[in-house]
Amino acid sequence: MQDQTIATFLPPLEDSKVRKLWEDMAEEVNSGIRFISILLNESEPDAEAKGSELVGVVTLSMPLSETGSFRGFVEKLFVSPNYRGRGGSRALMDHLETEALKKGKTLLMIDTEVGSAAEKVYPKLGYKEIGRIPKYAISPIGDLKEEVFFYKHLQKANSQ
């Protein structure tokens, strides 16, 4: 990422690695263990895209677990710097949470780098901080960064 965000890969970014990651995630969508929401710059929700400008993306991992079938892991919430502060994160997460509930997921977890913009976003979306782990992830410049973890219990609209 241009803004030094910790993501899956370290620089230099190789197209083949990124392509393989998304191909694998597409297979996980087909097998029912992942959900992906993509937000495009369009004027109406069901309108045909007016271009290929990506606002953001978020994925929900739902690994098979008999003892944790109600849990989901929010991964890869990215919003283009051109669209940050304009409701993209909320729109993506609202859609993801609606789909998570449809799939029986009532507990979501997410993590991000301490000091990142996302660290301030998640509490605004109702996520509670669990804790922090120092030296958790390698940054794009090679140093170890602290990670902060959050959770949120979801409720169906009629059960509140």
C-alpha cells in the first residue's frame, strides 16, 4: 500500500502474488467460507458501474468450526485514500455485518496496526478493543509493529 499500511505482502509487490491471493479468496467464496464486499464509485446501489474506480473492499473469513460456528473474522478492509472520511468504511462494514448475520455469524473480530486510521474507525462502528500485541506484524519498511484487536457482537434487528 502506498500509505505504508500493513497488509498481506511486503514490497516490492508482485502482481502474481496478489492475483493468486484473490483467486484463492474467490475459491473460498465459492465454498462458502468467505464473503467479499466491493464498493465502487456509482450513484445508485444497483446501478451499472460508471467506471472501474474502486472505493473499497472488505472480506469476511468464516472458517469451519463446530465450536465457533457463530464467529467471523473481518479481513482486508481497505478504502482508497481518495474516498476516506466519506462513509466508505461504514457502508462496507454495514453490508458485511448484514451478510454475516444472514450466515449466522454473531461475533466478529478484526485487527489493525496501532496508530493506523483504522484504529479510530472501528470503535466508531461499534467494535470494542480487546487488547494489543507488540511486535505482531512486519511493516512495509521492515520494522515490527504493534497490533490492536477488536470484537463486536451482532444482533438481528428484531432481537434488540
